[in-house]
Amino acid sequence: PAKSTKGTFLNGFYERHPIQYPEGAFGYAKFDDTMLNVTNSLPIYLTIEGETFSMFRGTVLDYNRLLCLQTGKMIRSLVWRSGKGHEVKINITRMVCQMNKHLAVIEYAVTPINFDGKIELCSGLDGNVRNMSAADDPRVGAGVSGQTLQTIYAKQDQTFAALEQRTPTSGFFMVCAMENVIEGATYTTDEVEYTIFDQKKEVRFTINGKKGEKVVLTKYIAYVTSRDYDKDEIHRRAREVVTTAKATGCAKLQQEQCSFYQSFWERADVEIRGDPYLQQGIRFNLFHLVQSVGRDGTTNIGAKGLTGEGYNGHYFWDGEVYVTPFFLYTNPSMAKPLLLHRYHTLDQARRRARDLNIQRGCLFPWRTICGEECSSFFPAGTAQVHINADIAYCFKSYISATHDVEFMIQHGAEVLFETARSWIELGTWQNGTFQLHGVTGPDEYTAIVDNNFYTNSMAQMNLQYAFELYQILTSEHPEELNRIKIKIGWQDGEEMEWENAHQKMYLPHDKTSNIHPQDDSFLKKKPWDFENTPTSKYPLLLHFHPLVIYKHRVCKQADLILAHYLLGDKFTLKE
């Protein structure tokens, strides 16, 4: 139990808190957003003849746990003997519905094996939740402590119950509701008494259990927030979700889930022969992607999906470079909302550009949930301006793969133009070439350098494609082009600035070794002494000051190689 962390997370539901800088400076990110652990809707307590079931009491005679990737269900099966000798078979199935992002279902089946007697099933909601604090290691937990969500309302009506909570700063409201159904036996129902201060609601079913006869509790759960609906509607919406689910029935919902995953796996499965563990691993990863990805145009995908609280649930460039291409070439309809999320945060990206004295265009945040910059460490955050090109690359890939002209006109062109505009102000002309100074590439162990190869080559791609798209709109959709120009405050001749910068982009090349270095200074640095670095000192970022790392030739992430991979058509095999 000490190593287990319970959590329920909603993509894009966050609390905001100010970033405290002992020594601040102009343009630093002001706020951090944290994806919250929300109302715990899992509690179901089983009591048999006065003895409460627990994996840590009595005797577990048989146990099996299965995550079914084909159907999107978690199934636990066990046989348990109480201290008094009563034996029961328990089957628990959990399912987060992929056809309705607000709905989850738990089916809890109990079968007495060697007795007739009293069985109690208590189904509850618990609002006393908090995030796991791990400020020293952002990969693991969140940088907040204590309870953040405030419980402001609780309601119970026979088998229905709901808790309403709110975030103090970001101003969001959320209702977690449940509806419960008992099948297979006669029962009585009563409410477990709690006050609002207890932050709990429970409904208890008392059943006369019969040997060999299965009793099933089905719990329908809804999470509805003010990010999707007006706060005055969320109670009604949450109750509507669980009431409709109850009328539909668990069997039908499971059938719909199976159909969803059947369609997904038909398109997305990757078969690996000869290594069952590697096969299971890749399918497990794909399963997490489809479970975590935002599909509403207002959410993206966190760096750790919905698997935990690491990196505060923030969206990074990972979404564009690593995740969206997977969906684009398997399920394009799931890729499009990720791009729409970036489009819908374009105004925040424009404001962020102005913070950095970029008067035209935009600068997307390095890490974010709401669209505003949340990175407090600018050398490995805001300085990674390549995120503009990463997003442009993703828009280019989507338009090229789908030929979605309407998307190109209504959303893509504006994003591609605004990212291209920013490079003109971020760059500088030197010795007849266009260069980008003081940037950080994907490799976060090499910060604030001149002419990072990845950044320059991706910016070149961005500028080239924006120019090509401008020409297409000029000839085929002039009225739409004019609309976009008016909206973004176009200045005559900007497209030629893009073309000129693209043609004259400087890409580092070392004549002695005849290779492309990662940046202008990378090959001049002392190589890191890996041979004498003990395993206890990894990862380096947790054991060495950034300045120690920055002055060495050492990579944390693929950088130059990633440029060769993403822009493979731009380089020869020898390069």
C-alpha cells in the first residue's frame, strides 16, 4: 500500500497558483497550472455477516487481475475467506467509457460460496482528495500539497448521490455523481449519514445473500465540469449522464466500448512477432495514448497522459512530435482535435510573444494546460522556441495527409502564418545568412546556444511551408487570405521575408569532420565523463547543477538526430 497512489484525473481540469521567484525578471511565467486529483468515485465496501472485506484481512484463496486492452476494461477476480470462515467469490469490472468522456462504470459482483447470510454493499463518493506532492522531482508528482478542491455541495436521493467541488483560483466547478443498481437479490437501501464537512456520500444496500447466487452492484459514475458547461448546468448534466447510463445498462455500454476498441485496434495495432513482452509493451503504450488524448479541441495530451501527476499534467511539444503523428496515420479524427487545441490557444501564444518583444506572430508555451506559459525555468523552457516549428510541422503533416482544405483555410493557415512571422523577429541576419541565437533545442542538457541545428532546420521548414501555403491561398482562396491578413494585422511583403529567410537559413556544418554539429558550440565542449559517473548519479539533472551540465557535451534528448528523422527528405543518406 505504501507504494500505491490512487488518483482520478480529468484531462484539462486544473488549479492555478502563482510561481514564486526569489529573484524575478520581466517576462517570466507568472502562474503554474496543476492537473488535479479529483473526487474519488471508486469506493465500494463489502461486508459479510459483519466482517468487512479487505485484501489485508482474512484469507485470499485465489486472485487474478486483468487489464483487457481489447475492450478497455480492468477485471479483478478473487475468492476470499473471512475470519469466521465465510467464503465469497468477487468479480470487479471497471470501465472508463470511451464513447462518453463523462462516464465510468464499475460492476461489482459477489457470490456466496459456503453460506446464506447478510451481505452489505456500500457505494460512495469521497471528496477529500489531494495531489501527491513531489516538488523535487517533477517527473513523479505535482508541486502542490494539501487539499485543493473545495467541497461546496452534497446531495443524495435514494440510489443517486453527488458532490460538487470547486477550485479556489482557476474558478472551475465540478460535479461527481453516481447512480447505483442492485441485481440478483432483494435488498433494502439506506443513506449513510455524513455532513458537508465529511465531504462524502454513501448509499448502503443490505442483501439477504444465498449460497451460489450472484449479487451484482453496478455503479454509474459521472464527472462534469464547468470547462464543458455553464456551472449552473453541471448538476443537471451529471445526473443526466448517470441516469441515461442506468437506463442503457452495463451490458450495452460494454458492447459500445468493445466496438470502439475494435475499430481502434484494427487501425492502430502494431504486431511484433517473436517477443511477447515487447508486443505487450507496445500495445500497453498505445492503449494509454488512446485513453489519455483529448478529443474535444480544448484539451491535448499531458506528458504522462493520465497515468499520474508527473509534470503537473502539462502539455508539451511531445503532443505534436510524438503523439499526433501516431493518430494522424491511424485515426486522423483523433489527431484533428489536438491541432484545434493549439488553434484555440493562439491568442495566448500571441500575448506570450509580446512578452518576449516579438511584435508579430506568436510564441506557443513550452508547458501549459490553459495556453499560458507555465515553465518557471526559461533556459529549458521558454528558450525552446522550436515548439513553434513543432506545431507548424504537425499542421503541415495533417494538411498533407488528409487534404482537409476547410481546416487549412479556417485554422491551419493562421497558425502557420503566425509561427512563421515569429521567426523573422526571433532571428538575425549575419554574414548573409539567417541565424537563430540564444535558443535551446530539444536536448535540455544543452541550453541557450546559437544556431541549434534542430531549431534552425525546423524553422526553415515552417517558413517554407507558410510561403507555399500563402501562394496557394493567393491563387485559390484570395478572399479567405484577405480575411486572415486583416485578422492578424498583415504587413505588405511579409511572405517574401519568409522566403528569403528560408532560402538563407544557416545550418551548422563542421568542415573538419564533415558533419552537422548540434549547434555552433557543441563540438567545442568537454565530453561528459560517463565512465566515472556512478549509476546513483542518474538522471544527471537531479544530481548536478545545470551549469555543470551545460558546459559539457552530453545529450538528454534526441536533437540533431530528430531533425534528420522528421525532415528526412531534406538530407542525403550520407548526411
